[in-house]
Amino acid sequence: MSKRVLIVEDSKSVASTLSLMIKENLGYKTVLASSVKECAKILLEYKGKFDVALLDLGLPDSTNGEIVDFVTKFNIPTIILTGSTLVEDEIKYRNKNIVDYVIKDGLYSFKYALSVIKRVIKNENIKVLIVDDSISFLETTKSLIQRYRLEVFTATNGKEALEILENNLDIKIILTDYYMPIMDGLELVRTIRKKYNKDELSIIVTSGTQEKNTASKFLKYGANDFLYKGFTQEELFVRLSANLEVLELFEELKNRANKDFLTNLYNRRYLFEEGTKKLINARLENEKISVALIDIDKFKQINDTYGHDVGDIAIKEVSKILESHFYNNEIVARLGGEEFCIVFYGEDEDIIKDKLEIIRLEFENNTIEVNNIELSFTVSIGCSFSIAPTLDLMLQDADKELYCAKDAGRNQIRYRG
């Protein structure tokens, strides 16, 4: 479902400019109101289902910011639109849903509003861990961070933090104090950096110490950022946003290098890089590793009959079905053209055979509509259970079985080993 933004602003030029920028740059839907009365009607109509609200403090029927208190009842993350710079207390004290403010002074401020909207909506699936032995600091900071729709975990020492991290590998940011019992912040940072790189997990140190070299000491051991305690909500938000944006930039760069542009599956380079690591580990740990190759049957006929655009849709359909079945320990990649590969790690042969048969049948029974055409196609699969000296040799074994499946009439699976 498309994300939806509520804009309550009595200046038509400001409202229309923001609405247009949100639609064009973010692709979100916008709904506009120019008064509390209109806003109330809209909120009732949409049952309060908005992802973010932009609220002008100076409306005809809301001269003292009553609109903020009204929208608060619907628990919508709120960005204040104002012409005054004296609004920091509004952010800090008014209510828990205000995430930021935008001073209406030109195009740059509108661009900033867009960045906040995008950040708040992206935050819905991001986890943050706060580590501090002060319960009051934990609760206060947790409350502030939750305003930005981040999922927050708390720990009172480094040891407890590591346990939480072990059970939540997708935590993206850790805010940690320095001096804590059992394991302090410095030891926590050093331990985390043995497993996580800076481009995978960001660590922000929050300390009240007055020691001059504390910040440099933490940065040297792998912290990404440093915040002195007593920080404002605005400063916290800016630091969180900056660190998340850096992590997302690294993720985007990795995806460009590792993902296939058409299907968003892993590409050939990543397959050989990570698949080789799994093969080496399988030998060391005496673990099972298997490789399957999947090829669209009569793909050239699809291209010749319907054109390459339809062929691309068929390839995307393969990726869609594969992603719906394989999402645990497998590497799913597009080798090129209409050929795909799955590397299974630590799975029994019988389970792999069951999974491959399920997807073969799904393709056999699957039909997609493309340009008023009902398109259906099958796949042939070759699979090797034998561990070879290299991943390339395992792929060659699977490829031989794939061609056996083709020669036997297609829409079949053949196994080796």
C-alpha cells in the first residue's frame, strides 16, 4: 500500500509545493487540508491512517497550535511547519508524536521536510539498541527515539547488549554509555567490531564524561559517532539520521555490486564469492553443500514469439517464485540470461529434492498475464550433491544434469551425487 502524508497548511502555495515535491520525489500520496475543521473531516474519512503529518502552527482556527493536539489523538508522526525559529520547546515538551520542525523559508526547507518524511517512514523496519546503566536515561532516550518510529531495545551493560545483538542480528545502531558494570562501553565497542564492520552496524557513544580524549579513544576502537549527554532531541535525530543514511549508502553500493539489475537477485560475481566461502566452510566443518541450476524451458521461443520485453517479465517471474521459497541459508542468484542458481548449505538431500519439486510444479501450474497474453512456461533443473574442489566444478556437474533434464523432455529434475 502506498504511503500517505497529511498536509495541514493554509497557504495554498506552500501546501501545493510540498504536495508536488512529495509525489515526485518520494512517490507518496498526499491529502491536503487548510484548517482544523477540514483536517478533522479527512482524519475521520481515512480513519487516521496516515504515515506522517505536516502541520502548520498558525491556522485560521488554530492560532496556538491546537491542530497538533488534535492530530496527536491519531498517533501520527508529526512535523511542524512554522515561520518562527522559536519552536524548540514545542518539539521537546508538547507531545510524543512531534519528530521535527521545518521553518518555511524557501525550497531548501521543503527539501529538508522531504528528508524527514522519508527517514520517519523508512525507520519502521529499523532496530536500535540503547546501552546504559541509568534506567532514567534509558527510558528518556527510548521515548525520544520511538518518536521516529524506530524499534528500540535496551540493555544496562555490555554483556546484556551482546546477548540482545546475538538475538537481533538486524540491529543497525547501538547507542552506548562508557562507564557501566560487568562490561563497559569501550570493551563493548571492541567486541562488536570483531564481528561487525562500520558499514554494517553503527555505534554512537553517549557519555557524560569530561575526559578530553574519550571521544578519540572510542573512535579509534571503532565507534562511528560521539554524543555528550545533555543532547537535545533535534541533535539526537540529526545524528541518528546521518548514521542511518551512511549505512544505507553502503548497502546501496553493495547491492549495485552484488545484485542483478533486472531481478534484484544476487549476481554471478556474488555467487562465486560467497558460494566459494560456503564451500570452504563446508569442508572445514564437514557440512553439506549442494548446487542447483534452473533454466527456463524454450526461452528463445518466448522471446521470438512475444519479444524481449515479455522475456524479461518471464525472467522476473522466476526470481519472484524463487524468492518466495528460498530465504534462509541459501544463495539465490541469476547467472545470466534465463539461467538461475541456488547454493544450499547444511540441508539434507531429501529436503532439497522436496523444495525443488515444489517449485518445478509451481512453474508448471503458473500463468501470468502480459499485455493481454496468458504466458506460461516450465523450468528444467539440474542439481549436484557432490562436493567438488571448486564451486565452478560443482556448477559444471549441475549443468550436466540440467542438460539431461532438457534432453529427457524438459520440465524435469535430474540429480548427481
